[in-house]
Amino acid sequence: MRRESKDAMWNPFHPWSTRNLAFAAIAAALNIVLILVFAPMSYGPMQFRIAEIITAPFVIFFGYPAALALLVSSIIAAFMSSGMATIQLVWQLSAFLFWAVPAVEIAKRVEHNLVGYQLVAGWIAITTGIWVPLMLWTSFGIPLVGLIIWITTAELITMNILGYILFKALQRSDVLKGYSTEPQDLPTSQPLEVS
């Protein structure tokens, strides 16, 4: 099932609706809070980032607005908690191209069920599990193989298991009632009538 839209949810080159902006703000705020509350576990070679629980569900439900919000909020949280070197910022931005863009493109082509969820979450977990260790290895000289094993395992647990529980809970709850992940055209503005 391919989702196409004039809305930026599935096509980042079209204008953002108010709804897109609202969900992006919610995703960003929640991501920052989860990263900072669990900061000791969110950074370093032995990281187990609890905030990753929201990544795949938000990308599946909200597309590009969620992906961009998660990227920006991760950068903000990194600056707030430990400061971020320029090289780490470059790594964060380039990582977005490798995990987020393909994840949204997968999400808009698959059914939003167990298989579709695992494809999206698996892509994000594996690319993050390789990309973050490469960043830590090149920046700090931390041994690469152990990092890949640890971070990939942590990502698979948070996204593919815990994130799936959140995904199913959101599907079954009233939170998304009236919100469709199907494409919707942006409303066109009507000319004002002058009397």
C-alpha cells in the first residue's frame, strides 16, 4: 500500500499542515524528555536509549514530520546534556539520511501491521546499531565490534519489542481516533466574500 499525499507527512517537499506541526512538536518534546530523563543510559558506549521506544511508532504514524522532529530533538538533547562537537553534529545529520528517509519510505509502502512494523523498526535498529558505533569509534577510538553488538541489541529490544508494544497500544487506543495515516490533501483557501 503506497501512501501519497500533498501533505508533508509522506512527501517532505510539500507544505506542513497544522496537524503535522503539532505531531512533530509532540514527538520532539517527548523524545527530549525521554533522552534527558534517562541521560546516563542514553549516551556513551554502553547506551540503552529508552527514547527509541517512540521512534518506529511515530515514524509509522506520522511520517516525515516525526522523523525530522526526532532528529532535531536528538541534537537538542545532546547539546543540553553533554554538549556536542561539530563532528558529532555532522554524524547526526548524515545518520538521518541513512535511517529516517528509508524508514519513512518503507512505512508508506507497507501495511501497518506486525510485519510492516518490524520492517520499519528493524531498518532503524540495524542502521542505528551500525552508525552510532562508527561515530563513537571514529570520534573516541572505542572498539567497534563490541559497540555494534551492544548497540544493535539495545536498539532491537527498544524498537522491535518495546516499541511494538507502544505501536499496538496506540493503534488500539483513542489517541489516534479521527487521525488517519492515509493521504489527505491540504485544504484550499477560499476567497473572502466582501459585502
